[in-house]
Amino acid sequence: MPELVPPPVLPVTWRPRRPRIVAYGFASLVVLGSVIMAIFIAEPFKLPDRIGIVLFGCAVAFVLHLLGRVRVEADDEGVTIVNAVRSHRYTWPEILEVTLLVGDPWPRIDFSDGRTIGAMGIQGSEKSRARRATAELEALIRERGEARED
């Protein structure tokens, strides 16, 4: 039986720690490296080439930002799941359960319409933090969801 934790005080946001540090750290390095490369690149490269190098670095940094911004937010009305490309908003009655199995990259949230969405904002690689966040979200679902356990 999973550990029962009390539901957290709303609003609450769960976001990964290490993956954010890695994503934004590498984004900074890529932009800095592209600027340095554009400044010191050999003479056959002209201004448009240099601008292109910096723009490419910024594009890579933007993709890393998409990976670094992931989160799960819960408030009185429901849950917002911000994944790399899309954001999803659900009310509490729509959410049935959340599961995080050993080895999963992130928890899966099941909904009343049959859909299942991964919540990238809770990273399974951060084992104890992920278990705690999943347990807190499960407690909120039990407290506020349609399938309440009395």
C-alpha cells in the first residue's frame, strides 16, 4: 500500500530540480558558446553567418527551455500539466488517479474520458521527490476528485 500523505496546501507547483538545472545550464552554455564562436570565427564567415550561428544557439536554447519549464500545478479548480510542448488543464472531477511505477520516467495521470497523460513535471529520476510529489497529488485527487474515498 502506498504511503498516505496529507494533501498539500493549494496552490502548489511540482517541478523537477536536476533536469531544470541541466536544461538551463546547457542552454546558457550553448548561447554563450555560439556568441563566442560568432565573435572569433575565421574571416571567410561574414556577418550573416555569425548571426546565423547565434540564432542557431538560441534555437537550441529554446528547445532546452521547453524541457526545463515542465511542471505540474494544482489549485482549487484543478491541475495544469505543463509538458515540453503542450499544456493541459483539467478540473478535479476529470482526474481519476496518478501512478508512478518503478522505472517510469514520470507519473501517468488517468482521466475520466479514458485519456492518460504523462506529467513530465514530476521526474521519476528524482526518486524520493517524485514519490512524495506523486503521493501529494494522489492525496489531492482523493480529497477533491470525483472518485473520492470516504
